[in-house]
Amino acid sequence: TGYPLAVDSMYGQQDAFYLSEVKGKKYQLGKQQEERPLMSRVSLHAYELSFVHPFTGEKVAVAAPLPKDFRAVLNQLRKWAAE
């Protein structure tokens, strides 16, 4: 679709997602602190998949909740992106 993922070092421009990216100037670290990424993996997740079983013909559905780091990124985007 032409839109890179938030974290995608192969097709996008970032290999990690940092809180400072959404908080901007409101984000401050202490002098001896180093910012840790909220997510440092490809930001792609399938919440639910379904398919027809090739032998039985039955519909199979699999659901996987969002991982902790994914939830953290979404929470911060919801909180800070509107400001």
C-alpha cells in the first residue's frame, strides 16, 4: 500500500520505535540516561487469522493477543499523538 511499518529496517527507515518520536520536546531524559526503545522488532502482528482446513473443509480461526511491546506503542501513540 506504500506505507512503511513503524519499525521495519528492511523496507522502512527505522529499526526501533522510541517514545521521544511521539512526545517530541516533552520527552526528557536525565544526563546519565539513555533512551530505550518501546519496540525494536518489525511492527507487524496478525491479531486473528482464519482459513479453511484443506482436509476437513472446516473453518479454522486462530487469535493472538497483541504482545506487550505492541500494546505499549499503541498506548503511547493514543496518548501523545493527539497533542
